[in-house]
Amino acid sequence: MLQDKHVLVLGAGRSGLGAAKLLTDHQAQVTILDSNKNLDQASVLAHFSDAEQDRIRIAVGDLTDELLDWAELAILSPGIPIDHEWVTTCGKADIPVWGEVELASRLSRGDILAITGTNGKTTTTTLLGQMMQDAGKETFVVGNIGTAFTETADATTDQSVIVAEISSFQLESAPTFHPVVSSILNITPDHLNRHYTMENYAAVKERIAANQTAQEACVLNYEDPILRAFGGQTGAKVLWFSSEHVLEEGIWLEDNRITYRIDGLSGRICHVDELQILGVHNYENVMAACAMALAYGVDPASVRKSVLAFKGVAHRIEYVCERDGVVYYNDSKGTNPDASIRAIKAMRRPTLLIGGGYDKGSDYKPWIEAFDGKVKEFILIGATREAIRDDALACGFDADRIVLLDTFEEAVARCIADAEEGDAVLLSPACASWGMFDNYEQRGDVFKELVRG
């Protein structure tokens, strides 16, 4: 399919490099184009073997007419939006543009179980991957979770199960992507600086089920009004999960027990007190993973065993330590207000909260309104600190309990100094980390180092 095909890879980040390697393994001729004219080309080429380098060249700067004349296919890194001039230029030149997920899914084998949503993707994907492994499946956990799908596509077999965390950025450019089981966990405002409107954002998320048949399951959140409407429109078989309603078919929370009725099977997975993760949002993540596993045919006893052993994921309401009677939680993955609402709702102590970071154009008032008297000190940093302060004041939050600081280190030190026995300190910024850190993982790791140090 790709032998000697001229393929233009747009972007020299991790996804782009993974795509380039997969393409060269399939004997394509590859040009990696990156807009950074100061790109260290030697370090890029160092990712490839000598044989692979024979099929790769690097271009920096603009998309030239020469490259357009040469290219037969373009592969788009998820960090580049589909309305970027490179993408529109390729379209005008009749060059097909695939995302790296589209490329990987076309070249992989086995069944794909795919998860998207504004929040909870990583937790649900990690748990579902563990369920598949525990059930004895040859399992690959890929996508937005950290391992690019392109890095593992060639290792898959007809017996493989690919558990994929898929972002809206990746779904924009994956027209034939086809999971046998999919899930949309929730849709709340996020990435509107890229998708512009909630309607656009929701439509992109809903693409995860676009190619599914009526025999293939799509697991949806019954409590999400956007998804409730989508459930009546998708061609896939809908399985609902609910934290508030008893369902005729699906999986739900009843008397704090996760209860299911799916494909003729019914029973209970566990009581929520048996779980090792906190919060209703995590109960929803567990229900989504259980529904996907049960729909795929995993034995309920195996599903239960996996759920009870699951300890959660790093950077998502992650217990760090207890010092002098103060418990510290790292929720650096709370990169939007809805995620941080879930974190503050899970807190059971008076909380010193660190927020702020990169500005994605979010509305912070719903987050502040969810504090419910729990936040005793609100420490703000980053580009959004004034905007969040203004929203907090508009919501009636006490100005004397808002602290604006310049650095992340100052924020953590202030929390350590001010917290009293019985309090919690929560890092849940409601913002992306860019501008202060490379990513939310680095932000969370620094938080843990500072707290433990």
C-alpha cells in the first residue's frame, strides 16, 4: 500500500517521528516538514536507523511548491489543526491528509477498543487495558495516553486487542477509524481555542463511532445531555452508564454498587467502598471500562478482579503523601475546569487549592461554584491567575483567601506553610501547563518532588 509512495509528514514531534518510522518500515519515501527553521535535524535523524534514514529527508520552514509536486499523501501530527494552511494547501493540491491515528489503524491488525471524552480518558483507558491483559488478551494500550499508535501498529496481530485513548485532535483527521467498541465519557467545554464552538467540539468527539455498525457497541454517559441526544443519532448499539439513574440496559450506580445488565448478563461488579480511587467521576470511569469489557465478551468475574486491583493513574487525584497531618493530592491532569470540578468534589477535607496556567479560553465560574465551602485558600499562578481571581470574586469567593504568586515553587511552598493538620493540599489547575512546563506530567512530577522534599 505504501511502498515507494511519497509521503509528507507534517510536524517533527513524537507523533510525527512515530509516523515517519512506520512509513519507512513500509518502504515509503518520507519527507518530514517542520515549521521550526532552527530544528536540530541531526537529533531528528538520530531516531532512525541507517536504513530508515535512506528513505527520509527533512524540510524546515514553509510548504513549498516543490514538496506539493512531490507528495502523494500527507500525515498530520495531532498538534496541527485541520484548518492550518498546510492542510488546506494539501487539500487544494488533491493530496490526501491522514492523521497519525488514521495511518496506524489502517496498518494495524486486531480489534480496536477506543475511548474519548473531555475528562477521564486516561483512567478509563488504563483500566480497560488492564482488564484485557487480565483476561489473557494480547493487549496494546496506545494513543493520547503516551504510546503513539504508530509505534505499535506493526507489532499487532489478528488476535490483538488495541485499547486506544483518542483525543479530539486525533479524531479530526481519522475518517476510516473503526473501533469494535467505543466510548465517549463526557463532553464539556475544552480546546475551544482550536474547535471554536461546542458544536464543533462535540461533533469531532462523536466521530469515534462514525464507522461502527449496529452490532458494535458505543458506551455513552447517560448523565451528559449532549451524549443523551447523540445516543439517538448514532448507528452503533448504545450502552449507557449512569451515576444517577437505574437503567433497563447498561451499567449504573445503585445504592453505591456498580450494577449491570448487558447482553443478557446481569449482576454487580462491586461496592464503591471496595475501589481504590475516589470520586463519582471515577465511578463513572470504572463503569465505562466495565461496560466496554463486558460488551467485548470479558467474563464478569475477571472484570471485577481487575477493578478491585486498580489503583488509578498518575496525575489524576493521585495521593502523594501525608505530612504533619496534611494530605497532598496531585491532579495535574486537571487541565480544564470540568476536570478540576471533579477533583474538588472528591476532596473530603478543607483544601488549599493551586490553580492557574495556560489560557485556553475557559470559563472558570462553574469550577469556583463547585467549591462548596471546601477551599480555605486559593493559590493562583500562570497566565490565567487574574482571570480566575476575577471569576472567583464575581462568584463571591472571599478576596482574603485568594493568593496570586509568580512561580509554581512559591505556590507549593505557600501551601506547605499555611496548611494545618486535617487539611488537604490539591494541585488541580483547571488549565494546561504550557508556558510553565512542557506538559502536565512534568508539572505533576515537580509538585510531587517539592512536596516530598
